[in-house]
Amino acid sequence: MSDVTKRQSPRPSTLTEPSLRRQPREYHHGRSPASWVGSMTALAGALIGTIGFFVSSFGVIVTGFVIIGVALVATVILRSLGFGQAVDAEEDR
């Protein structure tokens, strides 16, 4: 057998076969469950912190900042679990 017959055909490329490209889930402008949870929790934390500022209560202000931190952590966790906007590899460049 010759060397030419032993070669296998090349794998199809996503450039030549666009139907093979992975289709990420589209949430339209970041309206994903992760972003909703993060933004609504951060809004609640900001509201609590603002109330604490007007009442002059240091404990309530700190509680608001802690809730904002929890919002950040929850958003990162939900995004890593797949509930965030999918990032296309070509857009990342």
C-alpha cells in the first residue's frame, strides 16, 4: 500500500462546515439568570447600605456591603455553573 492510501481524510473544520460550530445559549444582551441574581442582590445591598447611611448606622452600612459581596460571589458561581451568557471564543480575542 502506498503512503497516500494510508492517510485519512482531514477532519471537517468549523470554517468549511459552519453547521459543526457549537451554538452557545443566547440570552440576548446578558439577560441571564446569573446576571439577574447578581444585579438584584447588589441592588438590595445598595438599598440597605443607603438606608444605613441615612440612619447613621455603621452596622447596616456594613451589612449592605456584605450583601453586595455576596452578589458578586453568587454571580461568579452561577456563571461557572453555566447559567451566564456564553462567551464565543472568537469574540474573546
